[in-house]
Amino acid sequence: MDNFKIIQNFFENLKCSECDNYFKKESVELVRREENNVVVRIKCSYCNKNLGLAILGMDMGEYKKSLKFQNDQEISFLSPQIPDDPINYDDVEEAHRFFSGLGADWLKHLPKQE
């Protein structure tokens, strides 16, 4: 899922200060994308109050912590390929041990092509 869709999902958990309704995905309009930020315009779909522009950066770990999830399935829309933290030396060492332990017949662990 891209950053814009994540931002739309985030705003669905917030209420308009004018009419007290939750924002819809349509309330958040993409203005432009930058390297680590997304610029959006926020306008309430119910009362049409223009709340202005927001420049939002994405930190996946903080985003996950900021929402109240009932279970892990609710965060399945977050891309599992995006790590919460940078890869460190221990991660590399663990991956090396894993791949080294596969042995010479490592191809058996790959899915069969049809």
C-alpha cells in the first residue's frame, strides 16, 4: 500500500472539528508526492469545511503505533515489505545463518513452478 492510501486510512480514524463526522477516504485529496512526504488537501465530505493542506511524512513504526488495532489482521493493509526499523548487523547475521543452514538442496524450499 502506498503512502497516500495509508494517509487516507489514517484520516478515516479522525473526526472533522466542524461537524464531528469521521473523514472519508474522499476527504483526502492528493496534491503531490515528494521523496519521503505526501502533500494532501483535506476537506470534509459531510460539511465541506476545507481544513487546508498537510505535508505528511511516513514512519511505518510510528504509524502502526498511532492506530488502535484489535488484531494483526487489521494491519494487513500495511506493506510487509516496509520494515519498521533499518536493517542492522544482527539482522544480516541472522539471515546469513538461515541461508547457510538451508544446505546444498536449498531449491526444495522454493515454490514449484506450474
